[in-house]
Amino acid sequence: MRRTNLMIVQGGGPTAVFNGSLAAIVAEAQGQPSVARILGARLGIQGLIHSDIADMTEMTAADLEVLRQTPGAALGSSRYCPTEDELRNLVETLRGNDVGYLLFLGGNGTMRGAEIVSGFCRSAGLDIQVVGVPKTVDNDIAATDRCPGYGSAARYLAASTRELGADVRSLPQPVTILETMGRSVGWLSAATVLARREEGDAPGLAPSLVYVPEVPFETESFLTALDEVVRRNGWAVVVVAEGIRNGDGSMVYEVTDAAQSDPLKRPMTGGVAQHLAGVVSKALGIRCRSEKPGLLARASMALVSKQDMADAALVGRVAVQALAAGESGVMVALLPLGEENGAGHRLVPLGEAGGIERCIPADWLCEGPIPVSREFCNYLRPLVGELDRHIAELPAADMRTGVDTR
């Protein structure tokens, strides 16, 4: 039997369960006869370029349990597009470490990078198998039902929105705008609808209005809808994705300082809630504040989803098994919960996942203050799990209904 070394690369933004996949990979690889040593590239693909490698072969079960419960990316991650010269350095790192198995853990960009690296290795005459392991809080990787990392971030935001609503309705603070991550897709902002007990549950709980990038944003319509909610209830919680766009496709708000661009030269998103708070105060003459949990939503272990952690472990285990079975150029994709194939996963070509964004399906979108349908909520609930903190019903009607806060 051929024995070879396994190299692991973590890429893109971390999640609460990113290291859950890593721990499962190491545990599975330790039991595979074809795996000699288990290596990890520090700081993502840059570790391969600069031969900055960690040896994880001798990690104990206790070590792996600590790793599983640690958010972030234990190996370090990066968003980096290598040059051709750097790809040659990468090949030499792999060849020098006798790597025959290569795992890329990450999102759309990382899956595209895995495909590029796989092709470059072949052209360089390096015999290596490459498999992708999905993760992203954005839930936007094509060809998989869901992405490890999303369920936990969605759970955090749904619970936080429910609690925020209880706070906002308690004091004379008419409007709060909560901003979620989501440069191009609204899976996270839409997840806050689970803060409501039932579809159409209003005015008792937040969110009052939700906006996603998949639906063009109209400032005047937003102000009209918000004014109506505040006049009726005396308060409102608005949820917006950082990447909401105007009808012409431009961002509602975008940081223009070049120094704030990410390593891939993309303008930094974020700040739209604060921007809209100013718009609301000026146009409606009412107090409005903004909240932005940002990285907290993807780093919280306190509200981690059990299904999300199970998914993270599953894709890690299956990726190692796929390598041992001779697979290459594929990503582990999760099948819908309850779909009967006995496994819950399938292997898809990297080309079907890399660089392809999955938006919220059009038939799950709808008009009105809550832009997603019952079908979206039915999809999301088992991924998030029960929201343990329940908010008390108000007596008869909202005690602030009819209060003029202007």
C-alpha cells in the first residue's frame, strides 16, 4: 500500500466550527493506513508558498477535543491569490514534504484556489490528490445544501435579534438597525426572521424589517415602511446585510478608503447600518442607532449549532476517506437533511463549487417587510436548532404602542 503525507490548508474567513472540521480530519487521518504524517500549512496557502508547516500527526484525543471546541482557524487562514512563481514554490513545498494528499478547507475562493493548485501540480508533474472541504458563514457555496459555519452564525444572529427586540421595546429608543455580514448574499440577514415565534408574528418581536442583497434596496420605500412600523408599535428593529444594493446594482454604502480593501483588493463592506441610521434620523426626525456584531457572529461557541458541528465533522471525515479511496478534484457536498441516500453527502467536481456564489433561491424570496418565505424558514430551523432563550409575551398589546417618540 502506498503511504503518503497529508497536507491541510485552511482558507478564508474562520467560523465557529472551522476547527471542528480540522479536528475530524486529523482524527480520521490518524486511522488511515495510507496516511504517513499529517501536516498543516500555517496562514493558509501562504504556508505552502513559504514552506511554513506544522506537524499534527501526534495530536492526542484530548488535543483534538480542545481543537474542536475552539473557534477561528487554528492553522491560521488567509485570502491570497498566488503568482505563478509562488505556485512553483508551493509545488516544491509539497514535493519536499512528500505530500500525496492535499485538503483545502474554505469557501468559494478557496475551492477555486484548490482547482487551480490541482491543475498546476499536474502540469508540474506532481502526483497529488486534491479534495475540498466546504465552510463559510455566508452559506453561498454552490453544489452543497448548506455550508458548515452558517448554522452557528445564523443561530447567533437569530437569538441576538430576539433579545435586541426585547431591549429596544423597553426604553424610549425608537429604532435600532442591526447589520449582518453578507457581501453579496443575504443568508445571514434572512436568518434573523427565526427571532419571530411564527410567520407573521408582529408587533411583539423583532425583526420589524429585513433587507437582503438579493432584493434591490429603495431608500424611500424603506423610510415609508419604517415610519409605519414606528407609528404603529412605537419601536422597530431593522436588519440589513452589509452588502445590500440599490436598484442600479451599486452598494447602498461602501468604504472608499483604499487602505480598507481586503487582500484581494475588494472594497471593505460594512457600515451600512450606521449610514442608514443617519438617513433615518434626518428624514424621519427620530432617534436611530446601529449595531454591528460583525466577527462576533461567526466566532461564538456559546451559541454553536449542534447540526452545524456535526456537519463540520462529517465533511472533514469524508474528505479523508475520499482521498484514501483515490478521489481527486472534488469537494464534499452536503445533501438536504432527510434525503435518503444513507450518507448525507456526495462528491462534486471542484469546478461546480469554486467561484460560484449561491444566492437565496428566488422562490424563497417574497415581497414585504420580511423578504423570505415559509420554505426558507423550514430549511433553516433544523440547521439552527432550538432558540433556548424565550422572550415573554407583553400584556395584551405592546406597552409602548401609540407612544409618540418623535
